[in-house]
Amino acid sequence: MANYSIGVDFGTESGRAMIVDVADGREVATAVYPYSNRVIDEKLPIAGKEIVLEPDWALQDPEDYIRVFQIAVPGALKQAGIDPADVIGVGIDFTACTILPTKADGTPLCVLPSYREHPHAWVKLWKHHAAQPEADQINETARQMGEPWLDRYGRKISSEWFFSKTLQIVNDAPEIYAAADRILEAADWVVWQLTGLETRNSCTAGYKAIWSKSEGFPSKEYFGALNPLLANVVEEKLGTVVTPIGQRAGGLTEQAAAWTGLKPGTAVAIGNVDAHVAVPAATVTEPGRMVMIMGTSTCDMVLGKEEHTVPGICGYVDDGIIPGFFGYEAGQSCVGDHFAWFVENCVPAEYVRDASARGLDIHALLEEKAARLKVGESGLLALDWWNGNRSVLVDVDLTGLVMGMTLATRPEEIYRALIEATAYGKRIIIEAFQNNGVPIHELVACGGLPEKNKLLMQIYADVIGLPIKLSASKQTPALGSAMFGAVAAGSAAGGYDSIYAAAQKMARLKDEMYFPNPENQKVYEQLYAEYVLLHDYFGRGENNVMKRLKSIKANAKK
Amino acid sequence: MANYSIGVDFGTESGRAMIVDVADGREVATAVYPYSNRVIDEKLPIAGKEIVLEPDWALQDPEDYIRVFQIAVPGALKQAGIDPADVIGVGIDFTACTILPTKADGTPLCVLPSYREHPHAWVKLWKHHAAQPEADQINETARQMGEPWLDRYGRKISSEWFFSKTLQIVNDAPEIYAAADRILEAADWVVWQLTGLETRNSCTAGYKAIWSKSEGFPSKEYFGALNPLLANVVEEKLGTVVTPIGQRAGGLTEQAAAWTGLKPGTAVAIGNVDAHVAVPAATVTEPGRMVMIMGTSTCDMVLGKEEHTVPGICGYVDDGIIPGFFGYEAGQSCVGDHFAWFVENCVPAEYVRDASARGLDIHALLEEKAARLKVGESGLLALDWWNGNRSVLVDVDLTGLVMGMTLATRPEEIYRALIEATAYGKRIIIEAFQNNGVPIHELVACGGLPEKNKLLMQIYADVIGLPIKLSASKQTPALGSAMFGAVAAGSAAGGYDSIYAAAQKMARLKDEMYFPNPENQKVYEQLYAEYVLLHDYFGRGENNVMKRLKSIKANAKK
């Protein structure tokens, strides 16, 4: 008799439930629920009321998350045609940092009539970008007070993270802050809804909420310096118990069993994050092999046995990805988005007609044309900063650059230069790890891009000079969550006792691999040297023209 | 009874004859003859023979020039319906440097059966770019020998110019060089065909053939150092008599009268160059007012009473534009071409559909969208070097750059940034003149672009901080030639005794003017400072990345 685990992956636009065979990781069935209220970035979804949001806000409706359990999970079960009793565990992963204020019993403030019309009562989605002033204050205060944890995060806390968003509530809506008994990650909130138990996972606590296993959260003095109301935020709103990922959070409540069609008591794993949960699903449970989760932006994850400060990475967390290792995270903020921008803004009508006549996607046509170019033939070089630079410069005010154009320059040459720029940016990240005590000798790619663009993968191998393997699953986060669900169940229930054991059986790579081509590598060495020169000139303060242009732009828009 | 003059303007693709009323410059009739053999850049136009040209070659057929006299001039006369006896003068202007080898009687070598199949026997058009090795040798030898004339040309002789092209004949085809009794500008050759007299005009001699009124041509020692065969090139192939522009070359021969339908003996002016002849046609016959001839590339002309070395300009020639003044020339190699490249390569299908639905030219649509942007709002900055930089860096190996892109950047923002980049480049040229003793207090624009793009003109006024007037004529070169034709006739025959007098009556400006907008100027001051910083960083050797990319590109194409 087979055992199954369900991974539930909460994305930006929808939630996905995937049923996986615990024995071999076979993906048996998948169902998706697109959130009815999607991303709320214009006005609150309250009938008959016009409550308009400020620019840069991005909210969600927590009831949409419950509907994923009510609709996607039963849908997947029905599709699979299996006995719910054979499902031994459930794991979830979520976008992060996505947080909400709740009452002591977990009721979101935004479902209560008295708070429903207040934007700060709703879920703040990861891409809510309105807390930049708060992030600036958090960083400035930390620098002034010499806070030791700043080094763990490349010396910069993002406006997307937990305390930036929380401080915005304190500053803008102290009454909401006061009304909130708890403020927590949506990842932990959905686990609470399944199990009836409030837990805090080590992954979001570490990467987004300035927690570490050895030092805990920042001090009361520090929080008090930000705002006296915030001094006791940990004790009052978070709690000090943080559970390592890989643990069992609890069992399904009767209510959650009714929502999902699963058995009450089914094991539920501690909450996790979409990118991080993909690491074991890409077979990586040991140091030396970096996982690249490549989509609109890219997350890079690597494990280390030792603690090292790596300048410019997003952060590192003990037990953050795989128990027993430091999980290092870096990222590039503009990868798939980069190519999408190009396709939307810079592709001539002739190419669109050509692609359409041949039944090709426009990306596929550009890839075909770009693949015919020899390395260096375009004479172009780009800096991949259309959305700022996450690692290793940690600077949202940097902008894109392309150079080397002549009157003979063609669109596919620019397209290729943009791909190459992201590869150079990746190599800078890898060298930052390698030069600071975190070895990397192999890359494993997952996410949407590697499937779609072989040229991109070959360019990455050639630029970086390392072999690249590909995750076999197209849904690595959901698979990873299912793996953690099987671990929560444990071997006695037909699951596994560790994520290592689960990865051995449930995670797989494709046979296909990309190896560096020595001829290409030679030319890319030269081009990479030019990239580094420009990267440092524009990115490290020698010529801050990009920031000055942004400031001129901000003034022009006033 | 009215008097008329005919201006014949020999362009790259066609020749144009325009009949002008001498009294007031009214343009009475125009006829165009498109050259039957156009630009010869693939194979010689010899039936049944396949004589293929090397890359970068660009030739023409001198018989096409004669057909302009035989077809366009009678065509214009017929259209005007005037008595040919009322035409008192003919002036011509030509592209330059466009040269051909002839026998002593002016017969082009390429019409003789024994040389017809030899590419070097044909006319080398201005854009024949195959003589770069010769130009390099000319410059290197001049630097080694400390030739004083190098300063007059921004310390660089172009591959397009007279001795680069002549040395190519010497090097590649000494038998053609030996067979040529004369080598001359096509401008002077067509005047020879009209008058039966060989003359050499001071404009092409000065700007293209290293001649100066006070110092003549370079020395025999210098030419001998280039190649012993070239030592006596001046005496053997050119002659030492150079006639200032503004003079009468001679009268129409019986044969030329038969071609054109004009009276034998009609006054013919000394030959001239299309860009230079436009200056008086744009009303400029005095210092301080720079003429910008704006098309695919741009020529900038300004007169000075004194001789000054201005680093990075194309050259200055005594009597080169208007007798009695030093004529200073600078230029930008990529202006209209820049925008054409953008439209061809970077405009999305949606814009093309939109323009077509509204019956707009795509440039007009982009201008409309770009005009809605405030100065600095795009956050973009570009270097206008898609075709290298003519002035003031004199470097064909520089390439284009755009920076400041974000995921929200739109095509019209890039389009506007390209326009702005050419305006910053123009300001650099103007400041080079101003800082080196050649004052400029007003700009006069002519050519195709100013007519078409009001936004571009306003941006130029705002960036440069000077008022811009527009030439009233859409055909300034043909008008200028007609003015010189009237001067060749002289006042006794109903014309004028000087180009100043002719300009007073025959040249006009539009009522429309562009004035700098002080609000815009303030922001452009900041943006220009950023442009200068990048211009010097990439253009003056601090980071030669553009040259290194070009060299990587050249290797990749091998």
C-alpha cells in the first residue's frame, strides 16, 4: 500500500496542492486555486466601499489561503483517486516575508468588522514596498547602536522584511498594532489554521525577522529605540519559541480535516518558505552545491557547516534551510523580469510577426537568434540592475545599463547581453561565497527559467565555469513541502525521520546537464573582467550617477 | 524681367537641380535625377561581368553625374516655364570627399575600356571606408614627422579623406595611379565638365586634402615618406592652384549648354560641398552664429575672424566656407541614424499598430509620447556613440551606451534619452569652440530633422542654452549653390558681387524660433554634468572598455 504526502505551495497569485508518493517522489496529482482577491494593490475588496491604497502597497486576503485548503487539496485528492487515509503528512511553503496581525486565537484582524476597513489590518504581501522609511530607520539605528546582527544580513535589512512592515503598522496605525495580539508570517498562520497550534518556523524567523539560533531576536533597547511601542514586540506579539524546520507542528484539527478531506491528526510540518523548501527538493542537503531558484527573480541557496560573514548576501540562518547547517541565501532581483521587460518594450513588430507565423513564443525566437551568435560577437555588455542589485551590492537604487551598441546592433544581441549580464551577476555572488569560506563546486537549477531557455543555462555554465544540473521536478517548492510533510509523519507512519532520508528517495535530478565549454569560457573571462570593472565603478560609489539620476527623476515627478 | 540661378546639389543617391529667383531667393522649380547606378558597393555595374567589391567599398559612376545635367536641369527648366536666357548662373555642391582619377582631359579612367573593370578606376564615394589602413599610416607618419598641419584637423585625418583614398590607389593599384593624369574631387570634376576648365576649390582642398591658404599642401618629404610614388602627388596629380569659393570658374561650354538647355557662356561657380554651401543659405555669413546641418549625421559650421586650434573638431580652413573667414567644421556621426536605428530595432509591435491606426509616422508617435515626459523624469542617460564620436573625441571605436533603465522604463523614454544624448554631444562641441576663441551665440538649424521633430529642437535649445533659428529653405544646399551661381554671374549680369550680398537677398529664416526654457535648463544642467562625466570616463581613456569590447567582437567574428 502506497503512502502519500501533500505539499501546499502558497504563491503570489495562487495556492497549489500537490500529492506525492512518499516512496519515490512521484508527483501523483496537482490542483491550483487562484486567490479570488489576488494581490490587493488598489483598493480593499469590500463591496460598496472605496478604500484606496497608497502607492507601493500590496495586501492579500487570508480567507483566500483557507480556500486553498478547501478547494485545491480536495481537488488534488479527487484527481489522484487515492484514499485520504493513505496521506501521512502535509507540508506547506509560503511567499515571505508575508505577515498579518491577528487576535490571540489566530483570527485575522481584517476579518473582524471593526478593523475590516483598515488597510493595516490585512495581510502585507512580500512585495508590499511601502515600508522603506521604516527600513531606513531600522538600518540607521542599527548602525548607530552597533548592532552585531547587521553583519548577518549583508548590513542591510530590507523594506520587505518583518520588522520594517511591523514598524510601519506602529507608525501609521498604532491602534491596529495595539489591537493585534499576534503578528506573524502567513507561513506560520496557515499551519496554525491546520493544527490549532501557534508555531514560529526558524526559516522566516531567521531570514526575515532578525532571529538567530544562538542570539535570538534583537534587544528590547534596540526595538525601543525604533519606537517605544515596539520595545516589547517579541514578548507581546511574536513569542520567543522558534521551531527548527523539519519538525512536526501538530496534527490536522477536525475542522481542517473537514476542509481538506484528510484524516484528523494527519501530521503537519512546521511552516517554510517557497525558495528554501526547494533546496532539498533539488537534492541538496549538503554543502558545496548551490541551488538557483530561477524565475522572475532568483534565489541562491547554499549550505555551510561553518558560520561565515559573506558581504552582500541576503542573510544566513542556522537551521534556516536544512537542520544542522547554516543556510546561506543570496539573490538577484531581476532575471526573468529582465527578459519579460525586453520582450514587452524592445522587440520590433517584424519579430513578433515572424514568431507568430512560425508558431513560436517570442522568447523562443529570440533564444534561437541569440544562440547563433558567437561569444563576444555582439560587442555588448550590460549591467543587470533593472530592479536594483540584491547581492552583493544590496542597493535598490542601482539601475540598468547596456553599452557597446552600433548602428548594426540587433535585438537578439541585446537580449543575449541581458542574459549574460545576469550570468556575470551570478558569478559575482558565487565568488563572494567562495572567497569567504563557503565553498561551491556545483550548481543545481530549478524554477521556470531553466526549463524554458537552454541558451541561458549554457551561458551560465560558460560564464561561471561550473557544471549545472537541473531539478527533475517542475514544482520544486510543492515537492519540498511534501517531503517535509513526510518527515513530519516520521518513519513509523511510513514517512522519513529526516529531510536527508526524504531527499534520498523523493528528490531527483534530470539526466540532462550543462558543462562549461572551454572555448566560450576563454572569451567570457575577458567579458566578465569588463563587467566587474563597471560593476564596481557604478556600484561601489566611484560614480554614483545612477543614484543621482534617480534623485533627478524623483524631483521631476513631484 | 526676373533673373534666375540654378543650384545643382549632388547627393549620395541622386542629383537635384533647383531654379531660384535671384531677387528674393524664391524657389521656382526643382527636379531630381536618381543615379541609375546609385551607390556601387557590391559589384561593378558591367553587364556580363562579375567584379565583386571588398567590404567597406563604395563607388559611383561619373556618367550618372552628367545625367543630372542632362535630365534634372532641363526638367527643372521645363517645370519653371522660364526662358533659359534668364538663367544667369549655375552653382554646384557635392558630397565630399568623393574623388576620381581621370586622364589629362578630364575623361574618367573608369569610362575607358582598358580600366573599366578595375574598381580603383571608379569614383570613390565619401562613404568608401576601405582606406582605414592608409589613414592610420597618414596619421602615424604625420605624428612621427611632427607635421604642423595635424593640429588643424583635430590631430586626425579621416579614412574618408583625399589622401587616404589616393594612397589606397597607390598601394593597391599602382598601375591605376600611374595611368591617372589627375585625381580630383567630383565637385571640381563636374565644374570641369560644365566649363571645360580644371579648377580646384578651396573648400574640399582645405577640409579634405590638407591644404591651407597660407601653407599649401604637405611637403614632398612627407608624401614621399608615405610612399615614394606619392612624393610628387601635388604637382603630378593635383596642381598647386586652389581657387577660393565664391569665384567664377568659367562659362558653360557649347556641349554643357546642349546638355542643360542653358545658354553657352552662362556663369558657373567654383565647386563646393553640400554642407558648407548650406551656411550662407541659412543666412550665416558672419562669426558667432553656428549652422547645424542635421540629417543622418550632423555637420556644424561656424565662421571665425581669427585662426584658433580647437581640439577635436574636423578642421578649419581659411576661405573654406565664406571668403575672408576661417571656416570651422565639427560634426556628430550619428543623429538621424540614431533614431532610425531605434525605430527599426527597439519599437514594440503595439506602438507600430497604434501609429498605423492613427495614420502617424512612428517617429511622430514616439515624439508625441516623449514630449509628455518632464525633463529628467525617465532617469535615463545615453552616450550618442552608436557610430563612434566625430567631435570632439574623433574616435570611431567608441560605441553607444544607455543607462538608468528600470522595469518601468518605456520605449519613448529611451527614444527621448537618445535625442538628449545628441544634444549633450552638441553642447560639448559648442563649448569646445567657445573655450578656444571661437564665439557662438546663436544656432541656425537646417536639414531634414529640424522640420520633422519639434521636440528635438526644443531639447537642443534647453540643453545648449542658446536660441535656435531655422533656415526657411528645405533645400539649403541647392539654394546655397544657386546663391554662389548668382555671385559667379556678378551684379553686372543681374547677380551679386559677393556671397554676403547674395545672402542678404536670397537667404531667409523661418519666423519660428526655439528659446531655452529656464525650468528645463536647470534640470538639463544636472544631466549634462553627468553626461560629461561619462563622456570623459569612457571617451578619454580612463576605461577603454568600448575599445576592448570591439576587439573581442573582432576576434569573435574571425
